[in-house]
Amino acid sequence: MKALRRGRRLAPGARVAVVAPSGPVPEDRLQAGLDILRGWDLDPVVAPHVLDVHGEFDYLAGADADRAADLQRAWCDPDVDAVLCARGGYGVQRMVDLLDWEAMRAAGPKAFVGYSDITALHEAFAVRLGVSTLHGPMVAAADFLKHARAQDHLRATLFEPESVQVITALEGAAALVPGSARGVTLGGCLCLLAADLGTSAARPSARGGLLCLEDVGEETYRVDRYLTQLLRGGWLSGVSGILLGSWAECEPVRDLLVERLGGLGVPVVEEFGFGHGDGALTVPLGVAGRLDAEAGTLTLDAPALD
């Protein structure tokens, strides 16, 4: 697995587009997130359909075609330096095949930020565009608005990425399987990775990768199902190492993760601080690095952004 093309870091005054590829966005939370971005001396531009709600399915931020058009327009706009997602939820898989990938590939790389349902876009950007992305907090998400750690780490990643080139697991983290490994980061929300199998945007496997996994609100048997599907499909064959993030509102899954992942014979580290948990850290996807399980560190070979 090769490292992907990286976008450029941001500078004061940079224009960033806010899009909603998934679920509907509360206006008050959007405005609060925009205020934070303006406080970073960014110039946020809200895509036309961010506050839309689908007429029939109120779990979607408007029509599939409109959500896709917002994302494509923002990515292809040469005056936009980064694209930030407003929130997750559900909806990316309905719109991802409506994007003009040739036009987006021609536009070149830039910073793209999101997590949760946005995992499907992280995978699509890697497979179809060959560009790295940022698994990080979203503009109108409560965890971003309430937690300084999430804000500070995302800001550092966007403006001074060399300052966060080493990402350290949270206090109390442990190596579920010891060792060290090299690879290219990938992954995101476990249920989305499992749902992506067999689609046109899915990579054939995680071979050569440092796989980041997290999820939210799942019962143990469902986490078991997702992991087993990835194992049975051969998707985990050849993975170099595994970083585990938050499992917020999930039933206890530690023993299950050891049982399902321990047999792969690669380093596995828990509590790496990314995902749906409070104060989530930003993890670049598509960047080469080294995982040290005992030290609980991921050291990137290059900054997340040029």
C-alpha cells in the first residue's frame, strides 16, 4: 500500500467549504462551528444545501443529488482550500456514486475532514482520487463544539501538521497485541467499512495498512458481525497493524476485539483517541507511518498536509 497525495496546509485567511453529505444539520450547531472556524482566521463558506432536509426521509440532509453537487462543487472550486463536513449520520452511500470522479481527480488534492458516515468518502477518495484525508471532528458535531482537545488537535493538523506528526494513545491505553509495524493509515467507522465491501469504491483489502477502527452505539454481537465479515471476506489479510479508537455507547468490546483481531498476528493498540469519543483526535488517512504498540504511538513519516 502506497502513501497517497496530500493536500496543502492552511494559512490564515484560507477559504474552507462546509458540506453535509449525510444527515441533517442543526442550524444552531452549524453557526457555533462556523464561529470557531472564524476564530481560527478561516473564511468558511456554507454549501447551498447544508441546511436542507429530505422531503420524505428526514434522516438525510436533502436530496442525494444536491448533497453530491455541494461536495463536488466545493472540491472542484480552486478558491476553496479545504472541505469540512458538517456532520455524519447516514447518507454518503446514497450519493457517492453521483459524484464526477474524473472532474474531482482533475481538481487535485486538498484537505478533507470528517468521520463516522464520512468513512465511505474517505475510502472513495483513497480509491478513486488517490488522495489522503483527515479522520477528524466535524463542524456541527457536539463533540467538536464542546471539547477544546478536539478543536486544538484539528487546528494543529490543518495549520501546523508537523506539530502533531506523532499521535499518542490516551492515558491508560494498552497494547492488546504487542509489537511494532509500518504501513499506510486507513480505516474509520467499522460498520461503514463492512458495508462498503463489494462496492465500486472499496479497496480489495487492508494489506500493508495501519488500520484505524472505531464505532458508536453498537451491541457486542454487531461488532462481532462486522469484524467477522471483514475477516471472512479476506479484507483484513495482510494488514500491518491496528489502532483502536473510541467505542462510545457500545457494549464492552475489549475481549471481542482481542478474540477477533489477535489471531492476525499484528500489533493492536486500544484507546487511540479518535472517533466518536469526547475530544477526538484527528488522524490522517493515506499517510505512511510507524505504529509502536508498547509506546502507544503512531509516528507519521510526513506531516498530514504539505
